[in-house]
Amino acid sequence: MKGVLLDQGSLHCDDLDLESLQGQFAQWESFELTAPEHLLARLHNADIALTNKTPLRRETLAQLPQLKLILVLATGTNNIDLDAAAEHGIAVCNNVGYSTQSLVEHTLALMLALARQLPTYMDKVKQGDWQRANQFCLLDPPISILHGKQLGIIGAGASGRGLAAVARALGMRTVALQSLSGSKPAEDPTLPRLPLRPLLTESDVVSVHCPLTDHTRDLLDASALALMKTDALLINTARGGIVNETALAEALNNERLGGAAVDVLTNEPPTTGNPLLRVRHPNFIVTPHNAWGSRESRQALIDQSTEIVRRFQQGKLMNCVNNPR
């Protein structure tokens, strides 16, 4: 079989071991990045396409009769036309769970940084405010502790539940949003379920961990953000588009929130600008979609991908997200 990795640059493979994955193929090609106009040439005789973020749409898949498997080097599959792949007999498999701990630790770091007003205090030291102070410490703006506060989780999957466990260890109360799909989640007395309105109005910290779907797009719009406490903290390490970026920018610029942190934007990289990149609020953090990207998580992604390919060659499908005909 021939495998083609379309965008290894997004995985920063320099510190990873790809030998086991490459060893699954008789032929292997890897590209830092693949522009749309190069897709057909690079995949024309491939059996397996490996992609992190490179889109594979209907018109492309229709011209790749040899392609048997699309292996998504991520959990989200919104860059793949799943229906078209199924129609052409192409299985689509994704990776799951590889970055849970990395996401949990990154989100916790953001929560702590916002509660302690770290962006503001780092800036004050850089500007010389501490050096000019009359006292030994700076305490403006006020800092707070997370112990005793309520954490509201939107999306109680692996990373949401993982964050909840860490938060409870800090002494926080944890609640989660009721399922948006209508399914009834398993009972968990440590993670009561609430509708969106009380979750937003009662929580001191709200953290987003759900996928971007038609149900979750703009879930936190201007009206939803207006329900939150004026000193509440909002964190999004899930997907851009779940939190309306214009609404969040306005809420922060008008000091209707105590702070926010985002690891994701609607368009990445934000080459055409983004209202959140112009926010004036001192307690605001943007990280460049790297919450998932610890070296350990990226290696786990490669290792899981190796197992998916190995099973596929045995006629088995692992983590298949469509129904190939």
C-alpha cells in the first residue's frame, strides 16, 4: 500500500518517531503542506491519505478511485466530506483521546492564569510598575482563588470530564451542560447537568470542550454572554465558532466579563485579522491552537494512527466515522 501524508508541518514532526507509521507502507510520501491544486497529483495512486487539516472534498474524492482510507490525524473530521467518501467506498478514520491530558493541563493553566490576573501583572512588571511601587507587592487588580468557585463545562467528553476531575481536586464545584443532541448522559453525581441559561448565570468559570456542529455554532453569542457574571471567566480550547468572536470581543472591551482565554479561532491562522486580536481587556489570553500539541500527545497521535493502518490492512476498521459502501 502507498500512504501519503499531506501536511506533516502541522504536527511539527521533528521531535517525533514516525518509523513505525512509515513502516506500515510499501510506499510512503510526506509533504509539509499541500495546496488544493496539488491534491490530485499527490494522491492519484495513494491507497491511504493521511491529513491533519488539509480538506478533502467531494470533487477531489470523485477523482481518486484507488483511495481506500482517509486517516485523519486529529479528532475533528469537518475537513472531510464524509458522505462523499462513503459513496466512493472510502473509509474515514480519526484519532481519539490522544491529547486529552494536554488539553486538560492547558485549560487548567489558562484558568489559573486568569484567576491570578497573570497577563496584567506580567505587563505591570515589564512596564516598571513594581519597580516604582511603595510597597513590596502589587495587588491591583484583585486576584482570586478557584477553590469554592463553580466551573461550568460545555461538552463533557474526555477533556471536559478530565478538567472537571482536576477542578474538583482544587475544591471547585463542577456542572456540565445538558446534551445538545437530546441523548441522556450517564448519571454522575459529581457532574450535575444544567440547561445553558443556569449554567451561564451560576458559573464563575465556563470552559468549552464540545465539537463545532450546527447545534453548537455561535452557541455563546451576545445574548448568552450577557447571562454570565461580570467577573466570570470564559475559556475555549475546543473550536473557533462556538463562541461568537465579535460578541466576545465586545463583552471584553466593555468589561462585562472578568477575563477570557481562547486557544482557537474561526479562521486559523488568522491572516485576515480577527476581532479578538484587537481586544483591549487586560485579562485576556490568546494561544495559537496548541493546547493539544504537547510532544507526548503528538507521539500518541502517531502511535494510534499506526494501529489504525495496521488494523485496516487486516480488514478491520478502527475509529471509523462514516459508512463506506
